[in-house]
Amino acid sequence: MNKKRNNIPSKYYELDLEGYAMSERHRARLARAVKNSMPILAYVLSCPAYDSVSEGDAFQVLSGGVPTMTNQHLNGLNPLLDLLVGDGADIQVVTMLADIEAHNEHLVDKYAKGDSDIYQRFCDDSVSKIASVYTEEYSTRNVCFRSSSFLREFEDDKKLNSCSKFLSLRNDYKKILLLRYALDRKFYHKVLNVVRESIKDSDYIREYSNAAQGVTGEHVEREITTMSEYLALGRLIGDTSCQPLVVVHASSNTYLLNEGVTYDTEGKPTNQASIPLLIRDRKAA
């Protein structure tokens, strides 16, 4: 017997997400979306395809293949997807490659010899590869699948010759956060604490060789840029007319996806509901 709690079938609360986590509140929101026949749009976020050149090495080569993180997140989404589809949900899965990293000077220098166009081409190749690998598989499960990226998903009309909505909004948030960092002591110390923890991480040290120097202005700006990207992404995803869902890895900035939804660039409440997040545990294999 499928018991209910707050008019939500207990199977939504009891579902084992296998290395991923979702709050009860967000599980309930998805269940209500299904009950109300509201389409669900699941965004699966991923870094580009950084491949190891040998066992034990990480983040050595940028390729145009399917990122490991994309595979992990799609597998992690499967139990929830099966439940939603089984209950008759109209659901679309969209993989989102972080091609915004083509605007990260350090990464472009390291992986594309300083040529952002080359870096972007690797990302575009990955988007195409993901589509070729997964589109047919999802169609057999009655799920619409689309492969996209941060920049192309929120692209302005090319006829206007304008930059991506995502990049433009990120830059707006970045200006605000830099000003806040300069004027708000509480926020200043919060950013510094996050950076101090980040530069202790082995992946961060391997990626950024100057981590051993301690906290620098470059580290702070990189952190604020990343925070701005999470805010912009949350804001744009939250604007969909569907019920959004985001699959993402755990980080110090994951919560900002919903800060971007519930507050505008001036810090004023938007009255929009938070986005259900399916978060990969840091310790997941």
C-alpha cells in the first residue's frame, strides 16, 4: 500500500537516490508537479570533458567526449526519473555543459594554448557527442533528451549580435558581488573562508599551481566569478514555465542556484519558488 504524507505518496520520500540527496520539500514539489500535470524540465549540469592522460592524473587534457560528470549525473538521475515517468510525468532532460569556462583565462591557457575558440570547439564537440550517445536511449524511455550548454541554452537572438544571456547576467552579478566584497565585512570574510578551504583541496591545488601561495586576489576574483555563475544559472533556470529540476555536484556554492531564483540582482525577493536540487554527495564513488 502506498501511504501518503501531506498528500504526497510516501514512495517520493522513501526513494533511494544512490549517492545523491534531495530534500523532502523538493521531493514533494516534484510529486505535486506530476499530480498537476505540470511538465518537468531537468537540467543536468557538468564541467567540460577533462580526461586523465594516465592513471592517477586528473584534469590533464580537455577532450570533445562525454564528461565523466555527465555520465555520473545521468546515472544518478535514473531512480528519480523512473519514478516520475512511471507516474506519468511529462519530462525533458537537458544536459548543460559549462562552456562558460571558455571565458576562464587560466583554463583556456592550460587546455587550449590561450585560444578560447579552440576551447569552445572542444565544448561544442562534447555537446554533440552527448547527444549522439544519449538521445536514442532516452527516447526509448519516453523522455525527451537534449544536449546543450550554459552559453547556448540561454543565448540571445543572434540577429541582435548580443552575448549570451547567461554571460551578461553573470557579469551583472559579478559587479554586485565585487562591490559587496569591498563594503560588506561579513561577506568579505565568508568569501575568504571559502577560498581558504578551496586552496587546501587536492583537485584545486592540481588545477591551480599558485594555490600554495595562499589566498591571493586572483583566488578571490575566481571565487566571486564562480558564485556569480551559480546565481545567473539559477535565475535563468528559474524563469522556465515548467517545473525545473537541477542535477548538480555538491560544492560551497550549490546553494546559490536558489539564491539566484529567489532574489534578483538588486537583492530583492522575486517571489519565485526554489528549484528542486538533486545533489551528488562529495563522497560518492
